[in-house]
Amino acid sequence: MNSNFPLPRPTKVAAAVASVLALCAPSAFASVSIVQGVVGGAYFTPPVFADTAAASSPSSTAASVYAGATVCFDLNGNGACDPGEPSTTTSATGSFKLSSSILAPLVAQISTSATNNGNAIASRDVFRVNVAQIQAATKSPLLAATVNITPLSTEVALAIENQGVTYNQAVATLAQRIGVSNTANLLLPPTQITNASDQAAVVKESVIAQGRLTLAAKFVDRGDTVGELRGNFDCPDVASFDSANADGCSGTDLNTVAIPAAQEYAYNLEGMPQYDYVFVIIEENESQSSVYGSKTLPYINSLLTSGNLYYNYFSTSDPSEPNYLALGAADDFGQTGDEAIPYPSIIGGVPNLVNSMKAAGLTWHSYEGSLWPSAAGTTANVGASSWNTGTGGIYFDNPAESSITGADGITYPGGVVAKKHNTGVWFADAVAQPDYPSNARSISGAYGSTDVNGNAIPYSYPSNTNATASSNYTAAGDWDNALQAYATANNITSWWSGNTQPWVQDQFKADLASGNVANLNIIVPDTKDDMHDTGTVPRTDYWVENVVKKIESSAIWNDPTKRVAIVITFDEGESATTSCCGWNPERSGDGKAQLVTFTANGTEVSSQSAESPFTEAWKGAAGTSNLTFTPPPYSNGNHGHGVTTFGVYTNQMAQGNAPGGLYDTDYYSHFSFVRSLQDIFGLADPGLPGSYMNRSKYTETFINENATVLPEFAGSANPHFDAVRAMNHVYQFPAGVTHVTSLGTVTPPTTVGPDPSQTNLWATQ
Amino acid sequence: MNGYVKAAVVAALLGASAAAGASTFDFSYTFADGQEVTGDFTGTTTNGGQSVTNVGNIQVALNGIAFAPVTISGVTYGNSTLQANAWNPSLGNFDDTTPVTVYANGALNNFIFSDVDAATNSSPDYEFAYINDSTNGIYQVVAANFLQSDSFSQAEGNSTQLALDSPGIASSWTLTEAAPVPIPAALWLFASGLSFFGIRGRRRQAA
């Protein structure tokens, strides 16, 4: 005990207090503390996901209070209410009052016996208050300070503890980040906020935070280790199966954590920092060697060099469809071609990013080039029966390209807008959500289209489809400005006959201006701008420049309190039938898929040879569900199509101190990226493999534990190479070990031993 | 009885003793949740009998447990002497210089009784504060016994040795002058007087 710690006061259970105080951190303060307040937050009703619109429903949120929660002064700073610590229980209205002879942080333990707005609590939460918040609310230590314990008070506490900021700085930063206009509202229980906009912002952030804090409580209850939580899941077990590629266990890796540290890790799942906005620009069909260093793609290369680059990022298959499936749900579902057309063909509640974002209270948008513009989205984009049929869908899939034959044998016309490039369009329960139309939005394009009068719209930029020489370069510009000019000149206010939706030409720019972009934004150019039809011509570079500059000029990018990332990647690499990071039957003789069943805590309990249908238990936020994939052609999945480009550029680099110009030579794939997004947005539980989508759960630990039922992995020459991991750069190649880099055609500077920097390329500082 | 009537009655009671010099005054405050502070102190009525100054000899109990030292394992915690400090709205704190005045009308009170000098010490062992500060918007009645409060019962929302009303409820406050305590000499004179009148009466009856 610190010698300056105040003498303990006698109590009815003095011995218990003494035992608590024996653990006291030296941060206690020599004054009494009297507090009153409310334990509040949000009650979130998740969406109902179903394959039909009739059976689907959106989510809802409400400001809430927690009754029956234990509130205490956390004398020893362990984030728990221990015996002997001053404690009380919240009333039916969530209120509490409490005093202590020692000023200390406050903790609200919300167990499953408490209620949230009268509703049962499925998994416990712990909210906290830093002493600085109590001090700020204290007029005199001898009088009661009003201190509310909420998810946001916990985020303020975490910022003070881990970012070296003051209480006032933490409050101001969080208020600005989430859009609360009056900082006095930030730490009120949402039920007491009268400003509707501020209340909505606090409620939304409360939902997001509660998800993270629930995870943190699980970390503690499970006894997760530091190694696991920093993203090195292999550390505790690695010696037992892969000593040659053993991830190093540092001194504290096997320590368990208490709530404060667990909550910090919950905002850095597997070492991946939380981002507020991620923009993923997906180009088409170019291997890394065609892009990196290309003279025709100077802008993209400038992003790759000023940002950070992954040298060994593998695509999933060829053609595009399996890759977009992988980008949307971390699995190719056994597809090796365009079998899943017509969409949405993935039924039965398969976990996907669209629904996972919504289930966590987060938002997603797709922005598709040449999709007709509308502020309210494109309703006609949803009805599968209207797609590619020439009866309305023609407006969305312009029949300018070669046709595609679906699994049903029907030939569908292609289009400038390749619907299969929308990562959410495949999933029936995502498309059936009521807000799907408004989330599928437009971005620059309209090449080759006709207007509502049947007149061809001239494209404002030369097609230059085969231009490679610098003499053929044209100036970059704004696609949408050009189309707007056309519309204005031709008095076009609607893009198709009978359209009643308001027309906004540049929906992406409008969303950036209003701050109404989503947390996850999937940006897919049309096939003239994504290199699919043209290759690496300058126009594709200009298109990326146009989009990125819009982001860079937006308020959210230039707001230092918001974390914004731009990803540039490609669906496939075109270089070879190679892949990594996920079940790769090509490397093991086309083995049959296996049925693996998990318990609620994520451990495997049974397996059997999987014949059709393939059923797998999946434990997600909503509980355990059984997923059935029919047919189960996993033996044909993950063909791989070589190494492609993956670059990350963030406003943390542009505005702050986050490092740029780094690279990571570890192996990643689309599955890894989805796993990373799940970590970035707090969508999954690192200690519960079943909560990750499909193949992205195949970590080294998972493979090791399930080797007997995953013969493909059991025969793997390199479990690390075959495993899926977050793109966190935690893995450090042992000295002298040569990387498996022959699969890529652009050789990274370092191919033996650790990378020069092991910094996470998504680092925020 | 509403608060105003009650305060008027109390004021009348205090006024009745205005000429009597230092007196003992009983007080009580019943919190909205039913907890109660009781106690007494000595002082002098002022302001036409509506307030008391020169406060001393303070005794306070919260829910029947006195604000008094506690000895555990041979170590005594707490101070047996309670003192009063006034709340100074200009400072936004308690001070040593503003005279402490306790009002019959609870809505006028701005004081604290504790076992420390509340102007300089923020670690009392027990306290009873009654604050009405329009300048800083602080309206509270607080009673806390920190020697008893490190382990509360799990009773819903209440701690057995912490009581709070925010804002305070003036009608829950009573301040009355205690009945004068007879001293032996006075008792003798009183008895003598009674005897005198008794003898005289008997004589008149006999006559």
C-alpha cells in the first residue's frame, strides 16, 4: 500500500475493507466523496434478419436506465465492486447515492440480475467513472456531486487513463467525435437529455460502447490473457503445435486482466483500433505487380506510399463473385464462379458485414458508380426480379458489357454497374432489411447511360481505355460535376420515367457534407472506372483521386477527433491460383468439408464428415444459430487468385502522428480484412471463434484445436500461412525465417525475419 | 401542518426565549426516504427569534446513530467535538469567518456541522450540511457518517448512514428551543415558593 494512502476508516466489516485497501492503488484522494446520480445508457433492440422483407424489421434504440445495478467506490481500482467497498444498488429509476471516506473511481456492475429499462440483461456490463469526473462535478467534497455512470462516462475514463488527456479534453473530444453540441449533455443519462440531436448521438454511442464493454466483461470473466487480447491468440498454445513459427510470448502475455485493461482491449480488439469511418474502394482484377509502381496510376501509388501497404494480401478466387462474397462475409461459400447469380442467393441467415454492422448499432452504405442517383437510395435496386431484366433493372445494370450466365442457366446481361460488386447484395437477409434501398447509394459514374429522354449521356472524360503512355493522360476531375452540368443543360430532374425520389447527382459528396456517410462505406466504381474493362488506365486513377479528394476535403476527415480510414484494394490478383489465410483445399487434395459444432463459449464439441447440407453452429451477438449451406462445395472454394494490392491511408496519418510509409509482410486475405473490420467496429469476440464470420475464425489456435477434424489444416506445411488473423502486424517472423513471398510478384524489401517495423498499419498514433 | 405555518410556530417558540440568553435548541430533518437527522446545540436567538447564532455544543445523530468516535482494535477514529461552519456562496465553499446562523426556516440555512473545520478539511468523519445557495444553484441537505458508511446494506438505493435531499425540503426541518433544564437552586426556590403559597393558603382557610 502506498504510504500516503489515508488510514482506513472503521466499518461494520472493517476486516473486509482492510483486505480491499491492501490492494489499493496509490491514486486515492484524501477527501470524502458523496455522489448521487443515475446509471443510464441505451436499450437496443437489434434488427430482425430474415430472408424476406415481410419477416424483417429494423432495429430500435431507446434511452434507458439500469435498475438493480451495483454501484461502488472502486477503492482498489480493479473495476469491480469488492466486499468492503462502499456500495449500493440502483433504484427502479436507475438512481443511486453513495458516500465514501475516500475519493475513488465509481463502478457500476450491471449483472444479469439487473434490468435495462425493465428488460433482462443477457450479458453483464461494467460502466465506470474516473475520479476526475467526480472532482469536476464536486462543488465541495462535503456536498453531493451529481455523477452519472454511463457507457460514455466509461469512454471518458478510458481516454483519461490511456490517452494521457485531461477530463475536460476527454469530454470535449468525445462530444465532438460523436456530434454532441452541448458538452453538458455528454455525461447525462440519455433519459435526461432534452436536446433531441444530442440525445440521439449519445444513445447511438451508448449502444456501440455497450457492445464493447460487454466484451470487456467477458474477457475478465473468462480469464483471457494479455497475449490473447493484444491479438496474439497463438501465444498460450503455440509451443504445442508450431514451435518453428512460434509467436513470441512476452513477459505479461499470460497474465489475466481486470476490467480497466479489459475495456481498453475491447476498444483495440486483436490490436485493431476503433475507427469511426472506413471507406473501402474496391478495384478490379489487377495483381499487385500491375499496380504497385505503375506509371499510369500515379495517384493510387502516392496513396500506397504515403499510406501503408500490405505486401502479401491474397485474393480468394476467380472470377469476381467469390471475392466479393469473401469481402462481404469472410467466406466464398464454395463459389468458384458466378454461380450465385441471380442475387440474393445466400439465404438462411448467413453472417455478413451488412447485418453485423446493423446488429451492433452501426451503419453501412454501398456507393456504386453509375448507379442512378437518389437521396433516398435506389429502391429499384432491391427487387431481385427487376435486376438485369430490362424492365427497370436496365437502368441499374446497363447492358453495355458481356453477359453473365447464372446458376439457373439464364443469361443475364452485364452492365456498367456490376451488381455483383456490391458486397451486400448477395445476402437475402441483408437485402430484405427495410433500409437496404437507402443504404445502396450512388457515386460517380453514368458512363454509357441514357437519360430519361432516351438520349445518350456523353461521358465527360475520354475513355482512353488502352492508354498507357503519359501523352494520353487527361486531367483529373469530378465525374459528378460533369453529369450535373449535363443534367442542368438538359433540364433533367429525374433519371428515369416515373421516378418520384428526389434527385441528388453526387450522393457521396452530399453525404460527406452532411456527415451522413456510414461507419462502413463500400465504394465500387463502375466497370469502366474499376480497371475491369480498361486495365490500369489513367481514368481509373483519376476516379480514385476524385473520390479520395472528396473524402479528404470532408469535415469528418479533417476532424481530429474522428478516425477515418481509406482502403484501396482489389477483388482479385490475376497473377496465380494461390491463396492463403483460410481453408485452401487446393493445397490438400480437395478434402471434403467438415461439420464442426461449437458450444456457446466457442469450443468445438463435435465434428463429422460433411456431406450436403453443410451445417455449422455459429455463435453471434444474437445467440447461437445453425447455418446451412447448400450445396457445400467447399472443396472448390478459396482457389485463390494471387497477391493483390491492399493499402491503408488514414486521417490519423494525414492529420496526426500515425505512421505512414510502412509495410507488413504477414499473410492476409479478404477473410483477414473482414476479421479486421469486425475488430475495428467491435463486431466479434476474439475469444469466441464462432462469433467471427465463417472462415475468418480459422486462427492458428482454432486450427490447432481442431486439427483432427480439419485434415486440410492438419496437413498444412505452415499453419500460420493457412490461418486467418486480423491485419494487426502482431506476428513477427522469427529471425532467419524466410517469408513465403514467392507467390507475390512484387518482392518486399524484407523477406527474412521480422519486418523493419512491426507497427500495426492501422495505428492511430 | 404546512411548512409556512410550521416555520411560523417555530419562530414564535424561538421568539419566546429571545430574552433568555444562551439556550439549547433541538433540531431534526426528515429526508424524503424517511431517514432522519436529530440533534441539538446551544445558541442565542436572533433576528426576532427566527434564527440562532453562537452555535456550540453540537450533537447530531443520523438514524439514531450518534456522530461520535468509534474505537476499533484499540484505535479511536472520529472527533467527539462537532463544530459549525457557514457556507459562503461567494467562495462556493465553507469558511471560518462567516458567522453560523441556523434558521427556523430551513430554506434559509447554509451551514454544516461536522467534526472538522470544514473550511480547510474535506475529510470529516461525520457531517450534517444544509445548503441553500441561490448564487451557485446548490440546494442540498446531506447527512453522512463516514465511520459507519464504508459498508452499506444493499437496500435499494439507500445507504444506512447516508441521507440526501437535493433540493432540501424546508418543511422537513424543525428547530425548537429545548425545555429549560431546572437547576438545583431554582428547584429549591420553586419548592419554597410552593410551600409559602401552600402555608398561606392553609392559614387563610383556617382563618
